Amino acid sequence: AGQCAFYSVFPDFAGKEDYPRVCEFLVRINSGLPIGNFEFDFEDGEIKFKTYVDVGMGELDYSLIQQVIEGNVYVMDTYFSGIKEILEKDTSPEKILARIED
């Protein structure tokens, strides 16, 4: 009914010991995003990125769906290596984000 949500799911799950750093990293990313948001599941450590459009009573067409998907994939691709580094190394979220966004 005029809505489209698209999720990219990070292939690895965060271990409980990584939750604080993962959350800090995702919140820092989210605060600067013009579209979409990262989500984090505290139950299992799953990391996702969501983009969404609601055209109300209008018509959802191919170009809008394409924008939702392309924007989503672009953002996940941009931050993918940073999420991976958060899970594998002890680098600060702030340093990783600064490196990605420079």
C-alpha cells in the first residue's frame, strides 16, 4: 500500500563483548545519515541497515524502489569494513568512522 522497506543484513553477528562498541559505532553513523538507519538486535547481535519510503496514497513506482535499494546498498557498502573492524579489532569506533568518512 505505497510502502517499501529494504534491509541489508550484515553477515556476522556481534558477540556480547562487542555490543558497547558496535552500538557506539552504529549510533555515530546514524546521527549523520540523511536516509535510513542501522539497527542492532540485542538478543542475537544481528546488524541491519534499513531504508524505507512511504508514498501515502500515491503510487510506488520502480524509480522509488530503485532509490530505496541503491541508497541502502551504498550505505551498507560504505560502512561494511568499519563494522567488520569493530567486530575483529580493538580500534575505537570514533577512529574507524573518521577514517571512513574522510
